[in-house]
Amino acid sequence: MLMRYFDLTEDVYSPGRWHLDTPVDGQGQEVGSWLFLEGQAASVTEPLKVALYRRGKPLDYSQADAGIVPVVHPRVASVFEELARGDVQTFPIQVEGQPEPYVLINVIRVVKCIDDQASEHVERWIPEDENDQPERAGEYRNVVGMRIDKSLVGDAKVFRPWGWNVVLVVSEDIKEALERTGASGMKFVEV
């Protein structure tokens, strides 16, 4: 039987939750989400910091920079570090107003696994698009109701789907371990 996989996102319906801004490096320069969407190890000048875009209740799992970059409580980070060591890179990050550092998760694994036929709707960039980004031809322009071909995932536990790297996918065992932490802010949708 194949493993089940889940899109892990921030629960945007957590009442009164905080919103995290774009992380900055030790020199105060923005460390934009693009750096953490490449699916590869990143090099940053520490210490990383992130301000609150909107004050509110702290979450154990948040996505900074417009909902892209996972910033998590250390007990959540320990799950990623213990069970998906080869799939993630972690950085300590100071969240405005929090006494203890949180952890920024950089997913360094990309898997070509989106099942176009099983997904509700997919749209790809084509060379004829006037998007000034011809290098994106073949990548996904939009994916709704994403489904993956589980047989293509291999041993990945945490990854971003090739061509649609705004999504973070976790295996069922990672999902269950994260849920056991009792962490706030997580939402899982099976893919």
C-alpha cells in the first residue's frame, strides 16, 4: 500500500492569529521567499529575524512572507529534523516579541509528481505566453485540487512539487508526528 501525502499549510482560520512578514538576515536585508522555494540548500547571514505583519496570537506553525516560508516552534522543527533530515534545512529565526527563537524550515527536496489528470484543474506555462519568463515553459501556472502520483515520490518525506513549488507536501508519518506535538496553526489536505 502506498503512503498517503498531505499539503501542509497554515490554518488561516485560527482566530486572532498573527501574520509574519518577510524574514530579514543578520544585515537587515530581506530574505525573500524565492530563496526558500528553490528546493535546494540556502546560504543566509544569520541571525534571521521576522517582524509581525499583523499582531495576534502566536502559532506553532506559520508561513511567513505571504504564506510561503514555514516558521515553526522548536518542537515542530524537531519532527522535521528527526524524520525528514535529508529533505529540509533549518535556521534559527527570531520572531518579533517572542522570547525564544523559532525555526525557519527550508524544504530542499523537489519531486516531479503532480498528476495532471487526477487534479481538479492544471494550467501550464507555454512558450507562447507573453510572460517575460520563457524559462517557465512547462511549469505549472495554476493548480487547483492538486493530486500527486504517489508512485513517483520515492523516499521523500517532505517536498515541494516540481513546477508548483508554492506547496509543501508531507508524508502521512510526518503529518501524524506533527499532530502528536499538539502544535497550533497546521492544516492538512490530502493530495
